[in-house]
Amino acid sequence: MDIKVGRNWGLFAAGIALILIGFVLLMVPGLTLVSIAVIAGCMFLAAGIVDAWAYFKYRRAEGLSAWALAYAACDIILGVLFIAHPVVSAVVIPWVMGIFVIAYGIFEVVAAVRFHREIPGWGWVLFAGIVSLFCGIAFIVAPGTFALFLGFFLMARGVQMAVFGVSLPQARVTVAHNH
């Protein structure tokens, strides 16, 4: 029996929240790094939880690999670190974020290219991956512009999550009945 999987409104809402936080960072780049660490930590934690939940819910229907769960784990780890140690995070946040964001970007670009036929909205994944790579490099090379590039990164990640929330679960799932 074919079943159409519903939209993932949690993923969509987390994406919209990231877009809004990214927009705030672009409009008010003077926020302190400690404030940014706490805000970003909350958003990464929320995004990681939603990503992990989506992985376990849709992994069979969408054929998600364990890399999707690793991606969620990175979000959760980053979120917890930023929330637990905001002052320390503020000092090293541009470089740590640069490394993680470059890793995200590589994952996104590879996934977009490799699975472009299977992923609805794969162009958004590619776009987010390119933005992630650019922002990650900027975090490391020009840490003084961190708030600005974090805003771009969060907005790109938020668009990707929102698009996935309404498009990814649209595949049909075949369910076998064993009587």
C-alpha cells in the first residue's frame, strides 16, 4: 500500500526560526559575541533535535543515510557547547564555527550533487552548501565579520530546512502488510 508522508512542520518552523535569527544578525551586527553564542546555541540545539527526530521518522521513507543523523549530532553538540559556555564560546566561536560550517558546506554540496535526483529541492541544498563554505572560510579568515556571515549562514540553513519541511516528506512510501 502506498502512503503519502505528511509535511514536517517542525522542520519548517525550525527553518523559519533560523531565517529570522539570521535576519536579526544581519540587521544588528553589533550584538555581542556572548549574545550570539547563546542565540546560536539555542537555534543549533533546536535544529539538531528536529533533524534527529526527522531522521528517525523519515529514514526508511526517504532512504536517509546515517550522515543525516551525524549532521543532527553536530547541530546538537554545537548548541550545547554554545549554551553551556557562552563566554568561552565567544572567544573561539568564529574559528570553531568556521570548521563546523565548512564541514556542513562540504556535506551539503556532496549530498546535493550525489542525490540530486532523489532530493526534492536539491538546488537549495547546493545553494546552502556553497553559502556555508563561503561563510565558514570567512569565519576563519575574517573573524571580525562573524555576526554578518553567521546571519547569512543561518538564513541559508533556515531556507534549506523550511524547504525540506514542506518538500522532502512528499515521497510515497510503500508499506507491506503481513497478515
